[in-house]
Amino acid sequence: MPRIEKAEAFLVDLVPKVRRTDAIQCFKSHETIFVTLTDAEDASGRGYSYTIGDGGPSTLALLRHTLLPALMGREAEAIEAIWRDLLFTSHATAVGPIMSLALAAIDIALWDLRGKRAGLPLHLLAGGAKTRVPMYSTEGGWLLIEPAALVDDAVALREAGFLGSRIKIGKPAVAGDAARLTAERAALGPDCEITTDANQSMTGPEAARRLPLLESLNIGWFEEPLPSDGIAGHARLARRRHLHHPQTHGVRSGRGGRDHPPDPRPQAARHRQFPAALRPGAAGAAGAERYHRAGPSGRCGGYRRPSGR
């Protein structure tokens, strides 16, 4: 089988057309890191990852100086072995987003190459369990957006066929979050999914104060309420209510899906969700924005995986 003969990486800095803010940060730019891999038969695959304005050049340097040279001569179909070997190559610096982003771009490029060589899209390579997946959108839910504009965007998305919306929360007072969420629920009715994301901005008491509000509005989940390494805090919060509060971007249980409990692992260890989403019946709803974070194959945070995963 053809082996990898050429690997290149480059960065495209995309400045957002509209201001994007959440409770802790603002998108300064969309640093998109691309990787292109070419095999001995001149077939190529491309992958990417991105930052929101910091770390792009560091990710690019890691790719160019360490990871891409290690790909030369490797069999492109050995995707899992490549992922493990590359992670171990830099295992001393493996826990963190820079390594996650770099591995993601390579991994997606390898899957893209496999799909092109086979003449198949990714969902068929993964077994073809579904041809369509309900989607939600985050783009209209940024924290600076006023309730009226929030509602207009959500209604337009529903009419376009989206399952629902993800709304950023973390206003200085609970009343600020309540105004936005209440307006959206009133406009959309009970059947449209609304989820929330606090971007790790809250303390335990701040998050707990919002639980009654979120449950009263039938909010689908409470994403990243606390800093990602606060395992004990997430456990305490989970015991208080039944609201789903994942510490990862991506898959949620729901229509035809399976339940995914809150994930207490540090952020860099939580990006191997994609294969689970592709198993038959696993994906009830999916967010389209962050699966690239560690690629379809990788879980950053350790170079060993439990057997059978």
C-alpha cells in the first residue's frame, strides 16, 4: 500500500466578520492550521484544526519540526498506529491543546486520504449507520447578542431545519442569562432544543444558582459550567440536579441516542468523542464545530487507551 511521501502544513489567519464573545474570552482571529498529506501514488488528504487567536504558530511549529517529519514513509492506512506513535513522540508535552490541535489536523488528513482512495465519505467508512444527523448551531448565541436578535437567529435556524441552538451564558447576574433564555424558549416553544455553554466561567455556587432556571426552561444541557480540571466541583454539581452538563463539545444523548454522563477528565483528555458518535445509534444530536479537536482517532491526555475502546 502507498506510503506517505510528502507532508506540509500552513496557517490561514481568518479575522471574524462579527464579534464573537463568551463569558471569558473573545475570538481575536480564527487561526486555521491546515495539513496536507500526499502518498506515493500522488493521492492527497487534507485536515485542519484552529485556535481563536492564540497558539496557532506554536501548533504549526510542532507540526513542521516534530510531527510531520515522523510521517515520512509511514503507511497511510495505519491511522491508529500513527496517532499513537505521534502522541508518544512528544509524550512529555502531550497533555494540552497544542498537541491536541496538531494531532487533529494530521488525523483528519489521514481519514480524508483514506476516504478519497476508497471513493467513500467518512460516514460510510465508519459503517454507514446514518446518512443524516440532526444539528444545532452556536453562531447566533454569543454572549453579547441581545435577546431580540437571539430570538430572530434561533427562529431562522429552526426554519432552516436545525434541531436547536446553543446559547452562551455567564452574564454577571442570573437575571441576564434568564432574559436571553426565557425569550428564546418563549419564541421557539417546547419542542425546539436549547442548550447552554458557560465556557468554564463559573464557580460552583454560581453554576448551582442557575440550575433551577435551566431546568425550568427544559434546557438540554449545561456545558462547561466550571473549570475543566475541577473534578470534585463537577461531581458536586451533578449530584444537585438531573440536568446534563457535559464537559466536552460534541455528542449528546437524545432521540435514538445513548446517554453520555458528565465527563470529568481534563480538557486535553476529552477530545476522543468522534468514534462513539459514529457507532450505530450513538448520535442523537451533534455540534458541528469541535470534532476536529483531536481528530476521529485521538484522545489526547495519555498515550495508552483502555483495551476494547
